Amino acid sequence: MEKVTLSNKKEFEEKLKSIEFMKAETLSELVNRKRLQNSLKDNGIEGFKELTDFNQISFGHFILTEKILNLEGVNMDKRIELLAPVILRPLDEEWLDNSDLERENAHKKAVLEYELGSVMGAVNRYLELRKTYLFKTYNGVIYDTMYEGDSPDDEEEEGTNVNSSQSAREFHTKRFFWNIMISELADGNIFHFDKVVELPMFQVMPYLAQKRSQQIVENLEAKARR
């Protein structure tokens, strides 16, 4: 094999720790080692459209990335495998469209077989972008009770135990977090849910920020009246 990718990296994890493995005895082996080492470098992304601006994606695209990052019982390596094909999209795709299963599977395969160093570079850039967007630019808008480094699955799921400290309402809100947000944006009209997830983030986030700010003002005014 000439390169390390997300799909085969486990095969190399132990071998790459060995100095002997990296020694080349023939010219062809030397060329192969160079290609292998190069695949671990971040050489940028070619052949895919990299997600570099949240304002230029749909609300549904954003939700999908967040659901992947907050999957319960799934380690980070697996999350990265799921996330990479979502933040690296086909060049001819203007808006997220994963409805064609055969086409999407081919796309995922191509991403998973792309050089590991470049894919991880894209993932790291995405995570930095997300941190700035959610915890600085729009801090408190989506995860209004969370801080940088927190995620919806940080706490043990509660609500079904009679001794639970978490209320049934809190459990419900956590479990249906995105459904509730989509419903609010659609004014509770289920027939408008599809339209909501297709809205661009540059429309959704300012609206949610304004709504959050208004809620804070109203809470402060109510507190002052008491």
C-alpha cells in the first residue's frame, strides 16, 4: 500500500511505530516509503469541496455534523470517519444532497481512501471553525447552557430512573434537541420542517441569536418586576 487513509490506518498504526518498517532496502521500497510518509502530511484538499464557512451551508448540513460529533458511545476515530465525508463534499454539489445512496456511498469511499494527513488537516480546520462559530461568534445561541469543550452527551443520560436528578422535561429536551429547534423555526408546522432544514445558516443563526437575546431581555424584565 502506498498511502495511509482513514480506511486502512489501523493496519499501519503498529507498523509505523517500528523504525525497521521505515527502512527501505530497494529503490521501489524507498519510493513506496516516501509516498507513505507523504500521505501523513497535510497537503491540502483536491477533488472535494471543503467546508470552510458555516454561513454557506444549510441548517440541515450543520445539524448533521453536530449529530455526528455528539454521538453517544462512539469514539472520536469513528466520529471522524463519519464526519469527513460530510465536511468534504463533491465539487459539483451546491447544497448538501445525500439522497442518492449509491452516489453518496461512492463519495464516502473516495474520502475514506484519501490521504490521511490531508483529511485530518481538514477535520482539524473544521473543528477550529466550529469552535469560533459556536462559542465566539454565536456563543450561547445553539448550546445556551454549554461552554467550549462541552457537548450534549457529556453527562450521563438520565430521566428514566426514579432517583434521577434530571427532570423529565430536561431529558425530553436533550433527547429531541434538534427536533425541538426545527419545530420552533417552523412554528410547529410539520409540513414546513423540510423547508427549515434547507435554510442557509446565514439566515438561521442571526434569527436564533435575535430570539435568544429577546428571551434574555424578557427574563431580566420579568425578574425585575418580581
